[in-house]
Amino acid sequence: MCGIVGAVAQRDVVEILVEGLRRLEYRGYDSAGVAVVNNAGELQRVRRLGKVQALTDALSETPTPGGTGIAHTRWATHGEPSERNAHPHLSNNDLAVVHNGIIENHAALRRRLEEAGYRFDSDTDTEVIAHLVHYNRQNTASLLEAMQATAQELEGAYGTVLLDRADPERLVVARSGSPLVIGLGIGENFIASDQLALLPVTRRFIFLEEGDVAEITRSDVRIFDKSGAPVEREIHESTASYDAGDKGPYRHYMLKEIYEQPQAVANTLEGRLSETGVLDETFGNGATELFKQVKHVQIVACGTSYHSAMVARYWLECFGGVSCNVEIASEFRYRKSYVQPNSLVVTISQSGETADTLAALRLAKDLGYLGSLAICNVAGSSLVRESDLAFMTRAGAEIGVASTKAFTTQLVGLAMLVLAIGKYNGLSEDEQHGMVLALKNLPGKLDETLELASQIEELAEEFADKHHSLFLGRGEQYPIAMEGALKLKEISYIHAEAYAAGELKHGPLALIDADMPIIVVAPNNDLLEKLKSNVEEVRARGGILYVFADSEAHFESDATMRVINLPHTRWLAPILYTIPLQLLSYYVAIIKGTDVDQPRNLAKSVTVE
Ligand code: HGA
């Protein structure tokens, strides 16, 4: 969350900063701001409430050129979205600060700084960083040392960038809990919270590590670790495509990303399957030794990734021959838990920077798991770097706040994990062969499923005036019902709940009437007859049903039930049945006129807890 961009160059950097913010807008979009030191040595700041476009408009009215600058797009945690709370924040008109994260001891620091004579102009926690660095600067030899001293006093999480009017040739940056990446140019250098922001200006990146403080000038980058010792960090050459942040011919990123799923899944599978199984090295060095010993899997994740984990639990226990627990990261990290013998901990996160998931991984490492595996879409992210093994999902950049292709490729990764672990736990060669074949056929089935879009668009009309909805599924389709409900909530703001269909009679049946659409995920599997009984229970009470089914499941459309048939598939049905639910929420949101890619109150890459 929160997009940060900074640049030190000879040329005017404002356009670079604003283009970077545009590319990071998915991380927060309630306000945006920029601060630069201009040729006259003045610190100039422009901030606007709302999206980056409002800032761009303001900058075109009042050009604000400068060779060194910082910029920010905000997702508020402390203080309402407003211009006065927008970053950058200043101290004494000398220092400007942008920040991603939460300073937990901000109240105590604020009191102390107010006593020392500092005046606060915002309600944010961030402003304490500006004043504290300013305060510490008086007793230190450089801005870098002032930041190092400040880091000792800050509690919580931050990725922060500082600009000093009196020393405009450098930026000082610090990372603790929130990601920052340095972009290396020729005679100019950059900083951002995501490499995507800097792809127009460089391909060479250094990912800062926990506790790093760095000084960036036009010609040099100096990095110090948390003990203050100078360190060298590896330079990565990025292969991400320049236009990863473009919508192409699509109206929204979300639609583009829905349609990219067959290719994203094909990319995720490429080079990782043999005729009869999954190549262990897909998960990294040492995977074979680890998988041979695994008897239990603990998966930890948040949001959509948590739903993929829930599907994996069904798969791992059904085919993988091992037991599995799944837990929401923000719960796991704050409770006492027991580690089963021979347990692998698996974390799942699109960005690899999800604050709660990262904290859960760190806790798990202390608890003594056999090993850790990250399933992630961003190479070089904290989760990947800090795990023993990693499976990269190759979904490509996902910009829409509501996750689509990241989810389906996570499921592909988890399906491959099931095969990799299952082969050491009784999964026969024949079974593996059939499962591999299904994986290879999956991109084609996804293409076929996407052809249902016009039917689903038509069906969406019936949801636009509804305020509530219910999603039902059984077995491994229950988490898909949960994911469908989450999508609808996220982008159309319709209240949606998901239930395991067998639970209906324990309460939710009371809600059924003609104003409550009920979406049922109904592939042809062993639970089909049970699910059909649940469907009848709803019909008997006047409910209107929308059933996504397999033609072999023999549901018939009539006055109270609309049936949409999907291509036939067995064990990978959760991946296929996700597609119509994504399309449904997309088209409902279009009809309702909500902001599909940047829904209210949300942002992508949840780097705060
Ligand atoms: N706490 C700061 C920054 C918020 C943030 O990082 N969001 O992702 C604020 O509220 O401005």
C-alpha cells in the first residue's frame, strides 16, 4: 500500500515521479503529492485530495520543476484522506518525508516533539518521522546519521524517503517492514516502493533489506544494514515488461487480467511438468529432500490468497497424502500454536510483501518448522527472499485491486505442490499422470470458460438492484464460493456471504426470499447429489438461484433457476469455476458504475497490518 517514488537527477524529475505514481496508483488512491527542490534551492510541495490525475492537473497549472524529488500516493491509515494529511509531510519547511507503513509509537513521539516546540500540521503518524529526523539532525553529522538515529526510536513499519532542502543532491531512505527498491540509472538514481514505478527509467534494481538505511545521490548509492555497517546488495536485472502497467485494449485492468488467465496459467506451468509429475526443482533447491519428509502442511495467507489455501487443504488431504491446516495470517501471528512433526509452512501472497503474512512466516521460522515455502508473484519480494523454497506464479503484473489471475495461478502452484508432495505419500503414477494431463489441458478449458462472458454479462443485470447475495458451494468449491462473494463485495459493494451449502439449514435459510440472489457453484463431483438437495431447500423457500454447473450435473433452467454450464473438468474444477464468478462481479460493478480497478477504501499490496 501507498506508492512511493523518488529521484535524484540532473534533469527535471517531476514527470518521472508522476508517471511512477500513476503506475503505483493501485497501492493507494485517496490523495497524492510531490515535493521537489527547484533550481533556486526552494522546497516546493504540491498535494491534492483524490487520484493522481488531480495532482497532475495541479502540476500542469503550476509547473514545479526540480532535479531531486519525492512523491507519494496514499492509502490512509492515520488521519482522514485530505490534502493536509497527504504526503509529503514537512518539518520546518526544510525536510520533506514520504512514508509507507504505520508508526505505532506516533502518539508518544508526537507529545515529545510538541514539547520540543514542533508544530504538527496533519493527523498522520508519518509527520513524526519528519520532525524527529529534523530534531536528530541537529546533533548528527548528516541526514543519513539523523535517519539512523531516528530508526532507533521508531516502532512499527516504514518504508520512508527523505529530502532535505539544504542538501538537495541526495535522498535518504529507510526500510523496516515496508518494501523499497532502488533503481539505478546513468548519472541518476531512483527509489520506489515497487519496481513497476521505475520501469520507464531503469531495469537495474537493488531490493533493500529489513533495517537498511541508504543514501542515494546522482552518482552513488551507499547502503547500511541495521547495525549501521556498510553493505553491498545484489543488483537485479528486471525482466518485467515496460508496458506491464498498461491496460491495452481493455476498459479495466481487472478485465484484462481476467482474460490473461489462460496465458498466465500456461506460463506458470511451462517447463515445470514431466509426463508423470512435477519437477521438484520448480520449488527451488532442496525441495526434494524437504518434500520427502513432509507429513503435515500449515498454510498461512490473507484475503484471496487465503481462499486458494483453503482449496489446497482439500487437495492436499485428498491427493497429497498429508494433513493440512490453513489459517489467516493476522490470526496465526498473534496466537500460540503447535507445530506438528515434519511440518512444512507455506505462505501465499501475490506481492510477497503482505505485512501479516510476512510476520507469520517470521514467527513460523522461530517456531521450528521443517522448512518454508512461499507461493508468490513477485520475484525478489521479502516473502520469497526469506523463505527456504519459493514457487513463482508468473501471472505478470496484477494491477486491478481485486485479485484475479494471481488467484488462479496460486491455485495452479498449489496443485503442483500437491503432486510434488503426493508422490512421496502414496499418489500413484497413474493418478499423477491423469492430474498432469488435466493441468496441461487447463489453459484451453479456461479459454472455453471465458466464452461465457456474454451470458454472464446478461445475468449481471439481475444483480444490479440487489443489496445482498449468498454464494454456496461444497467441498473444495466452498472456498470458491467465498472468493466469489469477496469479489462481488470488493468491486460492486453488494453484501455477499458464502456458506458451505450444508450449513444453510443452521441459520442462513432464514434470509432466503426473492430479493436475495443465490449463486451456486455446482460441478459434477461426489458431492453433487448433496448439493442438489441444498438447492431444493432454497427453491422450496422462494429463493432465486443462479447455478454454475457442469452439463453432466443435469441442472435445468426454469422460472426460479438460471443455469450456466461450464466445460467438464474434475480435480481442477475450483480453478475453472472461479472465472464466471470473477466475470459476474466485474459486470455487476460496470452496471452499478463503481470504480472497478480502484474500489473505495481498498488498495493492493497490503503492507500494513
Ligand atoms: N500511515 C501513513 C501511511 C499509510 C500507508 O502506508 N498506507 O499503506 C498514513 O496514514 O498516511
